[in-house]
Amino acid sequence: MALHYVFRPMTSADLPLIRRWLAFPHVRQWWGDPAAQYALVSGDLDEPAMDQFIVCAADQPFGYLQCYDLTAWNSGFGPQPEGTRGIDLFIGARDMIERGHGSALTRCFVDGLLANGLPRMVTDPDPANSRAIRAYEKAGFEQERLVETPDGTALLMVRNP
């Protein structure tokens, strides 16, 4: 991927875009009810343990990424190294899906954090979401085990430095 990704901190001005993206079928399939997810995402704007970003390429916003401190949520992931963070994302712009951006932007984002001392990044896609699992594997994550989370069974994937 030759594109340069920019991870711009999300603000309340981005909420209409997030609401629109959450309603698209390709996002809704894995993120669930748009109204419920919008309430969660918008509610996390003031959450100190959650960093939210709008992902841009060529100055165009096309995705959402959240990176959070595991100790702030009952994730169900079991013991992790101190300082481990979790990541979730979606590509909102329909013309950017299935083009390799998911794995490329994830690798770009996580590489930067690991290079700056992050001990581990984890993610927990739905075990049936083969597209996400493939993208995370291309970004250097390894499948660890199935876990039970507040949202149901998930595949814990880890990336170490």
C-alpha cells in the first residue's frame, strides 16, 4: 500500500460521519445496531482510557479506529502484559473496502505504538469475520484463542513487538 495514513483524533464534529458509516451494511454486519454503537462511540469521546481516531488517506476520511487501555474494561482477555492496549476499527467508506487498507492502516498504527514501547496490542474480531481476521494477520497479529467477552465469543489476536 503506497498510501500515507493519517490518524486524526476524533472530535464531536466527526459524529455525523460516524453515524453515517455505522449505518452502512458492511459496517453494521460486524458492529451491530447503529444506534447502540453510535451511543457507545460518541459516549467514549470523553473517556480517558479510549483514544479514537478518524483514519484519512489523501486528506479523505475513510475509517474509524479506537485504541483503549485494557484495564478500563472487563474484556475477558485474561492476564496481559502491563500497558497492553486493544484496538478495534472499521472502514466506513465503501470504495475503500476490500483493497488492503484494513491490514495496511492497522500495521501502520500498531507499528508506531510498538516502536514507542507498547508491550502488546490485542484485538478480538468475531470468529466468523474472516475478512477482519485475515487483515489482522497481514498486520502481524497472531490468533491466540477463543475468549468470552461481554459481546459474546471472540477470537483473541495478539501482536507483540
